[in-house]
Amino acid sequence: MSARKDGSIQVEFREAGVPGITRVDITGVVDTGTTLILDERLAVVLREQQYKLVLNLEKVSYVSSAGWGLFISLLHKTREHNGDIKLAAMTNEVKNVFNLLAFSNLIYSYKTLEEAVAAFDR
Amino acid sequence: MENTPKRETRKSSVKVEFALWVMLFLGATILVLTSFTLSQEREALTREVTRRGLALAQYVATHGQDPFLTNDKLMLATLVGDVMKNEDMVYALMVDRNGRVVASDKSDLIGSAYVRPPGDYPLDRPSGRTFTWRHPLAGLVIDVGIPLILQGTTKIGEVHLGVSRSTIDRVVNQAWRQVMLVAFIFLSGGLLGSFVLVTFVLRPVSELTKGAQAIGAGYLNYQIPAMRNNELGQLAVTFNRMTRELKIATERALEQERIKKELQLAHQIQQTLLPKQTPEAAGFSFGTLYRAAKEVGGDYYDFFWLDKTKLGMVVADVCGKGVPAAMLMSMARSMLKSIARNYTTPSEVLKELNRLLSGDLKNGMFITVLYAVLDVPKKTLTYALAGHNPGLLVNPRSHKAKSLSCEPPCLPVGLDRGAIFEKLIQDKKITLAPHDVVVLYTDGVTEAMNAEREEFGESGLQACLEGQGVEADAAALIQALDGQLTKFCGDIPQNDDIAAIILQVD
């Protein structure tokens, strides 16, 4: 049995160190309730025409199907503007669901933030 | 319910009440002040008239003494005539000590006996006296009497002058009339002033009344216009704030009501789509579990016969919640049912379903599906997984346990138009042994949480099924799973749908 954190979320944006790449630090749980909050926060970044996003999932203990839906939707929105999203530092719990959904076929994921940021240059 | 009689309320105006009170107060004040002033004035005038009367009587007494003694009638008549020239003089006469009239303004009285006014008496004091009596012709008259005294001791007669009070009354009455006129003007002014004042003071109240009526009628956008910053102004501000908060609260209540209705609708859709009973197949028993979360999700399960020996079984989870999820689930269910007979393997069925759905789904929506086909006589189970939790095979007798996964895993249905999905989707086939138990479920089962925020997990599911022993049939296993989930979660609300199919080999 695995433990999961309370249904709350914190979202912070910062420069990823490379111009034009925004790092999104998410803390908590991405479920039906918090997905709405995350969606609103991400909409702000998209309005600012930031289309290269690294989602730092190091401190995310759970992503529900609604959360994955949001990531897919974000993926389409950024790629429409020649951007992309890259998932970084997924916890085992999140990685298991990511694998179950076979999302590695759609979204790039990396073990570390640095790798995710560097991947945009290639 | 108790019947309360309608109370008749008479509409009374604050303006009228206020004006009446002002009138009453002003009127009473004017009346009291005027009465006091005029009575003072009347007394002063009376004193003045009396003093003048006494002076004239003294004049007559002094100048008339000699003619009186010598009985010089001409002189006396002249003297009386002089006195009578005074305004308000009603009569003037001189009487000798025998009570005979010696001189009078009315010549016919001369020589006759003097008739004293009622209540009068012979004069004794040298300073004289005055008293008021009612004259038959002239009304109230002040009689001024002075004795004629010779050499300081001997009284030889009396002088009587009658001074009318009519001037005093006229003056006082005129003053009354003037005061009344002024009072009338003042009262009218007061009335008008009180009306204006009360109207001015009450205007905010009528604005508040208007506001309250508007709110009562449901116009929650109504705001009372800004007022002066006094108590009523503050009341208006409070009132406006209350209205805004009421509006927000009402909208929130309506929104919640709408969401509640939507969830009820989603729940109804879901309930009608689930099969009413489990299938019957020789050598197998089936059980199903379905528990909708409060926020209805899009889980579902289904059974359908593909031919006489092959049974299709589906467990699926639509991403998202509420009506959109329920509708997508309804659409997917119908499609799957209608295409299932056209293909021989589960993977082909899911490929077709993916082709049909992927173009139509909103960005980010998808369905995880486990589709399995049971060949009843051959006791084989062929299945394909599209992003879904693998089924679990346990055997309480042999204690073998196996996760019915597919490697590599495949994407859920609806995300990819075909290229990736069709490359990844594959069929797996297992042959079932006696007492084998297969459970096909959605993530609501394994992700059910307890108070410590731990998940039930695949291990919990396996332990539950193995713990029931060989004798338990599918229905008993479902009952046990349901019971253990309830016990595990305790008071923690279920935040995802729970759906499971259990298939047991005899």
C-alpha cells in the first residue's frame, strides 16, 4: 500500500535557466479538484506566450485521469505554437500510472530537471 | 399549520403625524404666551384709564367746589361739558350731600335723586374709589368717585365720572386679532416647514423602502443611491453590501443546485447503462460491483454475448467527471457493443473503437478500456488493454496470482488517431483452471483511500480474494470485496467510481 498526500496543490513558475523555457513547479496532488486550479494557472503562462514548459513533478504524489487529460491538452496547445511540455522527476507512483497509460509515446519525460531543460535545445 | 388572521394596517404618514405634533406644540405655545401678555396688557390699560379718570374727577372736584357751593349752574355745566369731551367718558355728575344731582351731562337728571349703581355705596375716603359696573347702555363702565370735601373735613357732595372700558376691550381685542393672524402665519409656516423637513429627512428612508421592495421582488442587482454619511447613509451602505452578498450567495446556491442536478443526471445515465443482471455460463459464476462516487465519474462495465459460446466483457474508465464523462461513456458503450461482433480479437475491436472516437473527442479526453472475450467451452480468456489497469488472476487453492498485463502497455482510446495505438495494442490469451478467479476493475478499487491516505492497492485486492477460500462463489467474493473496501475506507468519502467484474471458474 502506498501513501498519498492531501488533495491540495501549489503551482510556481520560474525561468528554467535557459531563455524561453518556463519551469512549472507543482507540489501536491493533481486530481479532479486541483486540476481546475492548475489549468487556470497554466492558462496565464500560455497567455504570456510561454510555450516551452518543463513540468517539475518531483513533489507530486498523485495524478488522476483528469490531471493526465490536462497534460495532454497542454501538450496540444504548446505544440500548436512550436512549443512542447516535458515532464521531469516523476515520483514512482506517478511514473507507474504514466507507464500504464503508455504516455511515453506522447509526452517526453526525464529523470531530472536539467535533462528536461536540456532536451529543448536538441 | 396555524391560521394567522391578516392584520388590518392603517397606513399612517410620518409627515402628517409630525406636522400635527408641531402644530399642537406651536399652537399651545402661542396661546399661553398671548393669553399671559394680553392679560398683562389689559391690566396696564385698566390702570391707565382709572388713573386718568381719577385725575379728571380730581380736576372736577377742585374746580367745581366754588360753583358747587354757589350753585353756579352755568359753570358746573361748562365743567361737566369739558370733562365729557374726553373720549370714553360715559357720564359725569355731581351730587350734593342729600343725594340730589347738582350737575350732569344729562340736564334732565339735574335736581333728581341720584341713583347709585348697583353695589355702590356713599364715598367715605377722600382719595375716592373706583369700581366697575355694567351700564345699561354703555356696557362695562369704571365708575370713578371722589368726595367733595370742604376745608379738609366736611363732605359736601360727590363727583362721579363713568369711564367706558370699551377702548381697553377694543385695544385688547385688536391685539388678539393681530396675534391670531401672526399665529396663523406661523402655524402655516411651521406646517410647511415640518413637511419639508420631514420629507428631506425621510427621503433616504423611502429610498431604503424602495430598495427593500426591489430585493423582495428578486432584483438583486438593485443598489441604493449614495447618501449623506449619517446613520441612514450607513444603513444604505450596509444594505447595498447585504444585497451584493445575497446575490453572490444566491448565485452560488443556484450553481450548486445546477451541479447537483447535473450529477443526478450523470448518475441516471450511468445507472441505465449498466447491465441489469450478470450472464449465465456453464462452469462459471459472475459477480459485479459498482459504487458511484459523489462526483459521478465515467466508470462502467458491460457484458454481451458475441455468439453462443463467446462472452464479451468490458471495464472502462472515462477521464473526467459529470455529464460529459457520462455521455462519452454512453457513446463508447454503444459503439463497442455494435462493433464487437465484427472482429475476432479484442485488439481489433479496440483499434476500431479508437479510430471511431479519436477524431471526435475533446482535447485531453480519453477512455481507458479493458476488453476481454471469454470462450466458455474452451475456458480461455483473450483480452486487450488500452491504458487500463490490468486484470488480476488469483486461485485460492493453488495460491497462484497473476497480473493480466500487456507489455508494452498501450495508450488509452481516443488520444491517437491510429499510428501509435495500433502499433501498441495487442491481445493476450490465458487458459483458465478450476477455481481460478479473475477480477477486472477500474482504478477506483485499487486507489480507494483510508484515513491514513493509504491506497487499497493491488495487494489489498489480491489478499481479499485469496482470503475467501475455495467455497466462495463470485457473488460471495463481490460481497467480501465490497465489505473490505467499506471497512478499509471508513469515513473517508469515495472520490472515484468503483467498478469491478469478478469471474470465477467452478
